[in-house]
Amino acid sequence: MRATGIVRRVDDLGRIVIPKEIRRTLKIREGAPLEVFTDREGSVILRKYSPVGEMGNDAAACAEALHKTMGCLTLVCDRDTVVAAAGSGRRGYMEKPVSAAVDQWMAKRSTVQADTRTAAVPAPLIQGEEAQGYTAQTAVPVISAGETVGIVILASREANARMGEAELKCAQAAAAFLGRQAEV
């Protein structure tokens, strides 16, 4: 653990305020769920809760099924990181933070289809990555209990790859399944 030098008092309802700088650095949004842990030394630990991250096996199975069906790179992400990946180069994506473009898609609840023949240009998927290698992408947000909790992404680097209705329907089905699983 790192000391921040910030001290906060507990109010009469048992609440504390997490400083804005820490919330911004850790991407803790208003209304974000946090898990509370304690240890034997008396420390209280807060950790961001990820319903999609908690579904590790379901997310991985979903990504693998999409990859086998559609033949392209498949990512399942929570609001911050890639939690499951299947396809070529999958290990390079696991547990990496999502790009600003993907974060924006989730914030706006945008369904995205982009390829080299459309006005929508493929975007980077993880931080520090360039989009130049992608030729086509489909992304559908995972909605659970009215909140965006993640996103399902299909992407290709193959020349002349296209993302059509079939890719969109598969990504929508996977996102709907994961959204329902997150509610349980």
C-alpha cells in the first residue's frame, strides 16, 4: 500500500469522501460499486467491483465461442480492462487497460461498426496501442441493471475484412448474455 498523506474523518452516517484526485486516477466514477475488505492489521481496503470481471469463466467462454464462430479477435472488457480475449494475439490484450475510444463507446453506450470502407475508422482497443493494424471492428456495450458494465469487441487485422450484420448480431447476443449474467 502507498501512503497518500490524506486524512478524512468518518461522518455521523459512517461515510468518508474519497478525494477527487484519487477517484480520477483510479477512474472511480460516481455511483461506481466498491468492494470492502479488511485485513488482520485493521486496514480497510476498497476495491472497484467489476461484475464482468467476476464472470471470468463465462466471459472467457463467450469470447472463445465468438472467436470460433466469427474467426476474429474477440475481447470482453469491463469498464477498465480486458477480462477475456480469444483469437490471434489474445495474450497481448489480457488485463490491459481499455483505450480512450473504448471507454467513450461504453460511456455513450455506443454500438460501433467500423472498417476501412466506411466513414467510421477503426480505433485502438487498449491504451498505448495504435489502430493502424485494424481493418474492421464491431463493439457492443454490456448493459446490466441499466448500467454499462463492459463491452464485447470483435476486431480484425485481415486485409479487406468487413464487419456486417452477422458480426453485429453475434456481439449483441454475447453482450445481452453477459449483461443478464451480471444481474444474477
